[in-house]
Amino acid sequence: DKGLEKSRGSIFDKITKAVAGKSKVDDDVLDNLEEILVTSDVGVETTLKIIDRIEARVEKDKYVDAQELNQILHEEIASLLDENKSEDVDGFSIPEGIEGPYVMLVVGVNGVGKTTTIGKLSAKFKAKGYKVVLGAADTFRAAAVDQLKLWGERTGVEVVAKGMNVDPSSVAFEAVKKGVDSNADIIIVDTAGRLHNKVNLMNELSKIKRSMQKVAPGVPHDVILVLDGSTGQNAQNQAREFMKATEVSGLAITKLDGTAKGGVVIGISDEFKIPVKYIGVGEGVDHLQAFRKMEFVESLFG
Ligand code: GDP
């Protein structure tokens, strides 16, 4: 199983080194720990928060060895994720109480894995017996529409597309209409994420939402922001920009198979208080996982 194992062990190995030959957790150890977390892309503010908590805990215990320090770090990270509601969700079921199709809008900068994530999502939903309709509203990037169509063929899911350079909001409208008319369970709409013009991005996303709401008031139910986990702090910066442009209800963090820096998930979850819902761990259709807090924390430490 291709998974998160690339990051496995790295933090624990470093902690072991940091406490080697030490008889207690002193400032030196804490400084080292701080560096370990920052270089694991946890982010400075979140790292300082974690270090404060660890300092308070070892204050009482005085001596802790690598194993204990590892355990404490484990617990603090898990509790941080809890506070930010990144707890286990069944990301592949429709929440209860939804009238009509469940509508997801997927946003994110080009190249982060948006289309791939939508493809993987449709396969998961389809496997659960849901009827899925995809909307190819990323009409800006040359290959995006074709790529989504390909995923649709591969997963046996209908794709509503009108080609390139068409107004994305008209595609989003058609996709929701198609989904409602054909009694679909889930509609997933892809979008273009051109961050270089924030006002445009905001306007475009609002327009897309408004056009979807003309068909089904109250949609989208979910706005998923896709971030490339291998880009570390850059992903965190992108998240910051997108939050200004639109409301985001959940995160999908991709490419965690190729990085030892899964720490970015902790920093992002802590800064934005938005649950991490999905994790991408490869290019294949099966390489999408619903976020599992403890599994994730384990994978960071080994
Ligand atoms: P988009 O521009 O955001 O729609 O990005 P794409 O879906 O086209 O993905 C960009 C590249 O990232 C493609 O080569 C994907 O196969 C790859 N990719 C997407 N998700 C993952 C992942 O979780 N792990 C890895 N290793 N590659 C991924």
C-alpha cells in the first residue's frame, strides 16, 4: 500500500538525536525540537504553540527520554488537530439531512492535484453506489476539461463540459442542473484557481456559486480547497489567499506520498481551523484517503 510512509520515522529519529546524552529536557532540547518541527513544515506559529505546551508538560516531569518526548509530542499534535476539528470524518458518505444532490465545489491553484482528486473522489463515491456528476468548470487550463473527461470515462461517471474558455459559471450551472434533473447523489464541480488576481478569483468563485444556487439554493454544501502538501509553506500561503476569496469548508492535501514534510498538515489545520478531509498519497485512483487523525500522527513519527 502506497501511503504516508515516506514521512515515517523521520521526526522520531530526529528527536532521538536531540535528546541523546541529555539527562533532562533543557532549552537545548527544546530548541532542537523547535527546529525539527519547523523543518518538517509545521510552521513557526504552530511550532511555538506546540513547544510551549511541551515545555509546560516537561516542567512537571523533569526528565523525559526520547520515547516519552515522542509520546508527548504525539499527544499534543493530536489534541491540536482535535481542536481544529480535523477529526475522523467519513469523507466518502453524504452527510445526513441533505435535500437533493450533495454539491461540492473544488478550488485550488493549478497543478496542486485538483482534477486528480476529483477523479479519485468520484471513484470512491461511485464504489459506494452513489450516482455522481462532474462539472468541468476549469475552462482556463488547456488540458483540464479533457483530463476531467478522461477521469469520467475511467470511473464511469458523467462529465458536464462545454469546452475551453467558456464561462465557468455556465458550466457549473449546467452541471448542477444535470445532477438535479438526473437525480444524482453527488455533483462535484472543478474550478480554475488563478491566484495572481485575487479580486478576479473572488468574483469568479462568487459568480460560480450564484449560478449554482439558481438551480439549487443553498449549494455548494462543501467547498474543498486542494493544496499540494509537498510545497510546504507555499501551500499554507495559498490557503491564506483562498480563504480571503471564498469560504472553505474542508481541505484536501495532496502529494503527501512524496514528502517527509507532512507537518504542513498540522500547521494548516491549526492556522485555519478548517478540517483536513482528504489526503492524496499517489497518482492512482486509489490513492486518496479520508483523513484519519491518529493514523496521520503515527505516520509522522513512525
Ligand atoms: P490540477 O491542475 O490541480 O487539476 O492538478 P492535476 O490533478 O492535473 O495534478 C497535477 C499532477 O499532480 C498530476 O501529474 C497528478 O498525477 C499529480 N498528483 C495529484 N495528486 C497527487 C498525489 O496525491 N500524489 C502524487 N504523487 N501526485 C499527485
